[in-house]
Amino acid sequence: MAKLTGAAIMARALKDQGVEYMFGIVGVPVEPIANEVQKVGIKFYGCRNEQTATYAAGAVGYLTGRPGAALVVSGPGVVHGLAGLSNAKENCWPMVLIGGASPVKQNAMGAFQEERQVLIATPFCKFAHAVELPERIPFYVEMAVRTSIYGRPGACYLDMPDDIILGEAEEDAVQFPTRCAEPPRMAAPEEYIQQALDLLESAQRPLVIVGKGMAWSRAEDEVRAFIERTQLPFLASPMGKGVVDDNHPLSVGAARSLALQEADVIVLMGARLNWMLHFGSVPRFNKNVRIVQLDISPESISQNLPTEVALVGDGKAIVGQMNKALEDRQWFYPKEAPWHSAIAEKSSANAKQVQTMIEDDSAPSNYFRAFRDISPWIPDDAIIISEGAKTMDIGRTQMPNKYARQRLDAGTYGAMGLGMGFVLAAAAVHPDRPIVSVSGDSAIGFSGMEMETVCRFKMPVKIIVLNNGGIGSGVEALPDNPLEALPAHLTVAARYDKMMEAFGGKGFFVTDPKDLKAALDAAMAFDGPALVNVQLHHAAGKKPQQFNWYT
Ligand code: ADP
Ligand code: MG
């Protein structure tokens, strides 16, 4: 009778469960798994750092609806992989991390790279378990895949000891569960839908907040229909951008602070009142605000602010219910409401504030001037990756998204160094779409070596580095003694473009904004990976904010 190795069983089980992409770094003991997954048609992307691999796996989960897989070696490999595991947990993205482990028979003996991996992965996971027999691998894989996408999505971890990977089982003794179905779409009780609409009808200054939970649930058609039917102003979270077109006339993106401060009824859809929404607290929110909250996770209801109407379940299903219920109502939010004009006034005042920076052609460029050329150059259907402090913050307002799941950024965890992982994920999932990453110079440094990876896989991604020579602000010139530089300062005008060229891609270095457009066009025309390194003025900043983003 035929025998299967643990590695072969793992590959087949992953394929059966709809896992199509794996990112990782091979070595003892996981290399056989990587070899076997390629044989069953799972695409394996060898990375240069386990952080990137796990960041990529989470992003694949978000983009595709099925978890991405990451494969890392034992001990330090798993430790490095915790970066993307924690990021997936915080962002509610499905992924499965597979960690090699030292052989069971050497447990507690001081084996090579022996580590208590299930223990250290557990805080970041919905499910973390060691596999103890080759024939049980498919059970654990189905469990991990299903757990990662059912309910609030998240990360799972499977520990694969050396002797399980190399171990064998009789083919007949292994049961492969069928592919777990797509997550059930739970609806809300009809009376709660009516209560939510009643509350909205009573509002003076209503606001809909659209988070990335709605992007994940693929509710874009329903949300757009809801906004257009009700004529309610909406605010997208950073990755909720594009669920409804950022350029939609009802978007309040350009008057975010005012909209949050003054709204008296907020419908929170697939977003959390965490630091990104200032915990829903005064003075960023109206102290009498009333909340309708739509979320798949009942534990999230009323977090930080009491929810008046809780719509627990799937975003697409529940907004669909609301649209249906609206068919029996005449009501919509009046176009001539003073709230609309207050938002419009504030939006144009805010736009005026940055206009001088947008129009400032002096060299080196400022952020807004750079985005003046970058934004219209980005194709409508591109996946936009964004990381860095000011680069990301300013890019959030200056780079509009037209479609859902079109923006990947530092997200809930505020991590840096994940951009190249997201670039890999986006290029793997969408080989037919342009992939554009706009990164700060500090951010690109974390995983810049993955430029070798994108070149090796011939991914025609376009990376822009907004290079101010520092974390936050840069410096005009470093002092002779580098120990006297501020901790935030980096090399002035570092040539990240040459890194890209070193691996076979194309690099451009722009010191005067008048040359930016031509460099961008040449990068886009190049049939391969390209990096446009844009030198910014060391003191380039953003417009003065009334409140700090994170306070
Ligand atoms: P953002 O950063 O965009 O504000 P968050 O990550 O804070 O978004 O919140 C996303 C929310 O979406 C989470 O609370 C999560 O439970 C919820 N969510 C996840 N999947 C679904 C779904 N299918 N339907 C509704 N809500 C969902
Ligand atoms: Mg910088």
C-alpha cells in the first residue's frame, strides 16, 4: 500500500482547503513541505525574512477571502513570523502559519532551535496547535482554515515537528475532509434593523463609518446602495477606503474631524472604536452621540462607547437587510440639511489649507507636491500599498481609492516594515492589476531586501519612496560624528533606487519635483519592478492638525 509523508499530506490538505498561496523561507525541517506544496499547485514564494512572509500571508487572506499560508523554520523562524501573525490578529485577517519544530522525540532535551512555539503563537491566534501524528494533519489544516475565516477572521498556527514532516502514514489511513464552505452570512433580527433605521430617521447629523470589516465581507455593492438610497454622509477608515469611492460626493473624508465631532447618530459598520477612531471619546466625538454598530463579533459591541442598536452578523447580509427594509420607507436624509453644507464648507477650507503645499514647486519636494503627480498617475484599478509615518498619513488623504480592498497599509497595529510583504501578496493575487507601493524611507528599510524577491518573481510592481532622510522628519546633513545625529535621522538622499537596480529592476532618483512625472511614467512603462526614489525636503511636513492622530 502507498505511503504518504507528513509533508505530502500537509500539501494536499492545504490544497483541499483552498489555500493557493504560501510565503516562507525554507530550511530544516520545513523544506519538504515547500517542495510538496509546489507539486500540488500551491504557489510558493520564497522570501528573505519571515516577517515579510507572514505579512504577505495575512494580506492574501484579506484580499482573497481564503487564508494565505506562511511557512517558517523552527525557533527563530517562528519568532520572526510572529510579526505577521500579530498583524493578522489585530487587523482581523485570516492566515495560517506553519512552523517547523524540533523532533518530538527530542522534546525538552535542548534540540536544535527548540522553542515553545505553540505557547508563543497562542496570544496571536484563534487556534494554535501542535500536530502529533502525520495522519491527523488534514484534521488540523481544516480546523485552522475554517477557524481563520469563520466569525471574526484571524490567524491560526500549526506546529509541525521534524519527525511528523518526515514521518509516514498509509494513504488509506488518512482522511482528507472536504473543503470547508465559505463562512456563513448571519443576518440580524428584523426588529433590530427597524430600530436602526428609526434611530437614523431621528438624527440631525448622522454619519456612517465604513471600516475594513465591510471590505472583508465584500459588502461594497450593499454599502454603496445604502449610502445612495439614504443620502447619508460617510467616513471611510484607512482600509475601508474604496468600499464606496473616496470621490463619492457623500464622502466626508476631507472633513473627518468635524464629522466625528458633531455627528449625533453614527452607524459603525465593520470598524472598531479603537485608537484609530479615538475610542469614540470626547472631544473627538459628540458626548451625546448614539451608536448603531454592525459587527460580526458580539464581544466588540459597546466597546468604549455603549451601542444603542447592535447588528451582530455579516456585513453584506445585514446592510442588504437594511436596504430591503428601506423599500418600505419614504425617508431619506435631506440634501438641503445644514449638516451637508457644514461638511462641504469644512472640506473646502481643509483643501485650501494644503493648496499652497500642493502648488509649491521648489526642490526638494514636499509630500503634497509629490502626491500631486503620484495620485493621478496611479491607475484606477491599482492595489495601493502605503506605509511610513507622514507618507502614509498624507497619502491617506491624497491618494483616493475607487474600489474595495484596494488599499493595504499599516492598519490597526500600526506596524512598519510590512509594505514589501503586502506588495508580494498583492502581486501574487492580482498579477493582472497594477501594484503601487508608496513608502517612507524609514519604512522601506525594514524589508528592503525583498526587492530581490520581487525581481526574482518578475513582479512588475512600482515602488515609490518618499525620502526625507529620517523617521518623521529628516535632517539637511548628518553631523560628522554620526553618534551626534538625532536617533530619528537616516542617510540623506540614500539611493534606494540603486538597491532595486542591483537585483535587476529599474531605479529612478528624483531630486527636483519637475522631474517626477517623467520618472513615474518611465517606471510604469518599464516591464518589471521599478523604484522611484523621491528626495523630499528634510523638514517637509503635513498641515497643522487640531488633534494628533493617535490621541
Ligand atoms: P478599521 O481599521 O477599518 O476601522 P477594524 O479592523 O477596526 O476596521 O474593524 C473591523 C471590524 O469588522 C472588526 O470588529 C471585525 O469583527 C468586523 N468584521 C469582520 N468580518 C466581518 C463581517 N463579515 N461582517 C461584519 N463585520 C465584520
Ligand atoms: Mg522618512
